[in-house]
Amino acid sequence: MSISRPNDSALYAFLIQYFRQSEYAKAIWLPLDTLARWVLNAIRKATVHGGDCIATSAMDSSLNSVGVIQKDEELSKLSPSKDFYYCHWYFLGSSDLFTAELIDRHMNGTKGVLRLKCNTTPYVRRAFEMSGYHHYYTASRFIHNSRAQDEPLALPDYNYTITKVNEATREVLSILQAHQSSERYHHPHIDAHTLNQYYAAWWKNRLKKSESIIFQATTAQHTIIALAILTYPRHMHGLTGMPLYTLDYFFIDASVRRQGVGTWFLAAIISLYPHATIETCCSAQNQAIISLLTRNNFQLVEQSDYFAKDYSKPIPARP
């Protein structure tokens, strides 16, 4: 086993293999070549902006796993005592015990916190936990593709009005910032005050820089009882020519839950994009949203584990 900084041809070959076994690639109906080149471009863009791409290789020099590590500048600004880093690691088949050691070597001398995301297996999780990483969240990714789904559900009518909003009002931002079930709010090494600051700024930047569509359902008294944000990644559309959207946020007020409002609201949004592919992620423990997505013909395609390791403190002994 060896460690390298892979060139583009080696990365491309690895990504082709990676997506060949990926349910996500099958669900969004993209050619493997297109998806591989898109991720390759994203990796190279990260390295241009200070990130580092490293990999483990087998005896025949083919890549076993690839990771990108970069500093989270926005989060680091909010915490004067330590820096924060983000790592996305791709495993091809079974992982190896050298990956955690490789990341530790890269982070050596850094007084900071690493947030690690990777495609998961029980073996992967155990290997990282043995190296002092704290597993704190598992995310499930779902895809809705109208070309591969059943007929839409027959849903009742409600006395609510669904509208598109061009800009986030103070009320909308307040609802967004109160939503604390995402992976960011579970990070074990970030205090609540910093998390609140970070997440509030994240939403404002997300809505400002991306092409986001805000949907809200209101009562006759103009009270918001449901809110959703659909993001349109223009870079992906330019690359593929296909309409691919991300459901970034979905909220149903507690006063109308368990009444079918969530299913109705999501189905109404989907009906506006009959030829689109829509993807979303949620906690693997959130059975309510998983059930809602399943009822609306979303397909579970993959899961990712999140780990954290604080390099500013002594690492506990392996269990």
C-alpha cells in the first residue's frame, strides 16, 4: 500500500470505477463519464483554493481511496482558538486501515478540528473509531426521478395557498435558522453559539449565491405552515443539460403535522417539475421525513457517515 497525490488520469479512472458501483449514479441517469469529470473538476477546484487531494494505492498502482482535505474558512473565522477543516473521502470497495493514518499524517501539527464525510460500511466506521474519530451522524440520500417513478399520489385539497418567494423574508430566515436537525448542529466539537452564527450566515450566503426557489404554504391569515427550498445547480445543468434540483430544506409546522400536509406539499412541488431529478439528504434516524420521501416516490440511493476529530487535544487511546 502506498500514498500519493494522484494525477488527473488516475483520478478519472478511480472515479469511473467508483460511480460504476454507485446507486446514486444510476438513479440520476447520468453517463459515468459526465459524473466522473464533474467530480474531478470539483476536486481540482478545491485544490486550487488551498485544498489537498491525497490517495491510497494498491500494489498495481490503481487507487483504492481518494480524499480531499481543505480548510473551512468561514467556520474558522468564528472560532479564534482553533481552525476547522473538512474532508470528503471516497472509498472503492472495502476500506483500508491506512486511510486514518494517512489523514492523521496530513493533519500533523494542526491545532484544529477535522470534519470527515465518507461512504460508509461497518468496517469503515470501526476503522475510524479505532483511530480516535467520533462518529456523530449518518446521512441518507434520496433521489426522485420522474422517468423511473410510479404515478403521482392522489392527494386531498387543503385550504392553504402555495406560493414561490423570490427573496427570503425575516420570517423565512427565522424558520430556517431554527431548524437544527442538520448534520452541522450535531458536530461534537463546535459550541452552540458558533454553530448558530455559522448556520445563519450559511443560509444567507446559500440563498444569495445559488439559484434557490423558496416555496411556502400559508393559511388564509398568511401564517406559514410549510416551507421548502429547492436549489438549482446551474453548473450541473450546464454540464449535463438535464434539470437536476436539490431539496435543501423542508419544514412542516407542528400545528399541522400528521394530517398529510407534508405529503401534499412535497407532491405539489414535484408536480411543478415533471421532468426533473430531485435529490435530498436527511438524517438516517429521521423516520418521519424518510417516510414522507418514500410516499412521494423518492428512492434511497446511498448513505454517508460523518466523523470528527479534534487535533488540538490529546487523542484518546484506541478502544
